[in-house]
Amino acid sequence: MNRIDPSQITFNRVAAAVQRRIRDIPDWFFWNMPFFESRLSKSRLLTTAGSQSGKRCFVIGNGPSLAGMDLSPLENEITFGLNRIYLLFEKMNFLPTYYVCVNELVLEQFSSEIRQLKMLKFINWNRRQFFDINDVSVIPVRVSLLDGFNADPFRAFFGGGTVTYVALQIAYLMGFSEVILIGLDHSFSDKGIPNKVEFRISEQDTNHFHPNYFPKGVKWQLPDLKRSELAYEIARRKFENNGRRIIDATVNGKCLVFEKKNYSTLF
């Protein structure tokens, strides 16, 4: 209950939450039963466990601060790109090591673009039908609607209201000792009810690093920042209890959960 803002509780939001859980039942069943697809996904995820033990990585968010950053120092780093990060590839002049997308609306509307990405891709099990399960670069991961933190390749990751939280769990599973966050602006110019599916009506997207990140006419949702903050606190404690750490090097980021560092001093 700590993550619920009473002013944002509406009948429609409660009904939508119930519908999401009902629609999730078949995907939960097929993930937990020993079918070919679930066994294949779990076996691929298992191969990543501990594969980067003791190393550091960067998780590149999608905030507008990215547009003004010099990302060239990341070329020789291990990086996670999220959601529509590929819109920044030309400016970055390098490809992220890994890609993570669990946003169902992004996977539905932009799957043709995501399928072209060559790096290892962690995508939401619930939208695996948009991808070729035989593609060895695709790892469908189960995302639970509950709250928690997972480092077991045979169980579901927890959503935490943001793809960044799923990326943190994957990074933990892979064994990274230090995760550095950038582009975690944690602030949206648009206001409204979190998780409500809407069609974009603005000509330009000012919430992300690219004006066409969510272009006019596509479906999107405002994030639940309060839920994300509580999830981030769980992640921070999990890392610290295991002698690891998460650093936030976002330029002018509004998230206060993690240790702050100046981006330029990291190289």
C-alpha cells in the first residue's frame, strides 16, 4: 500500500489492474509448465548467470538528459540499452552490449525495429509472439506483476514499474559488481494517471531523449514513479547486502535512491 497514491485510485484503474492479471494467467501457466518455449527461454537465461562476475556495466535509460551527453566513453564499456534506445544509435556511434525491453506497448508497436537489433535481447515473455523463438539472440523473460527482486533464471523478474528495474535484476544475475545508471531522469513533463493506456496527442515527446520516441498517435503509458522508487530501494539493498553497488550518474537526475557520481569522473 505504500506505493499507492490515494488520489490516483479510480474505478477504471482498479478494473484495468484486474484485467491485466486475468490476461496474464495463460502466460504465467506456459512459463511455469515444462513446455518447449519456457525451457528454451530459461536455458538461455541460465547461460548468462554469473557470466560477467565482478565487472561493471552501464544501464542507459531513456531520459531527455541523454540527448546532451557525450556517450562516446561508453564504446569500450559493457552497456544495457533499453526500449527505443536504437533511436540514439547514430549519435552514440556504437551498439549496446545488451538490450532489454519489457514494455508491452513498445514490443507490440515497434517489434519490427527491435527484431533488427543484433545484440542479445531480453524481451517480455508476454509478447514473445512478436519474435522468433529460434533466434538465439532473443531471451524472453517472465515479468511478474508483483513486487520483489529476482536473481533466479528459472523464476520471474519483477517489473517495478520500469524496464530499468528489470535490467538491474538481469545485471545482478549476470554477476556485475557495479551498475552505473545514466538517463534515469525520473521526471516527466506530461502529467496524468500512471499506467493508463493513452494515444499520444502531442507532436513531440519531451519525456525522452528523442522527439519521436513515442510519436503522435501511438499508445503509451505514464510511469508510476513512486512504485519505481520503492523498487529501486529494494535493488539498492540487494546489491549492497552482496557487496555490490548501484551508482546514479544521470545528469540532473531526480531519483534520490542511489549513490550519485559525476559522469565525467567515471572514465
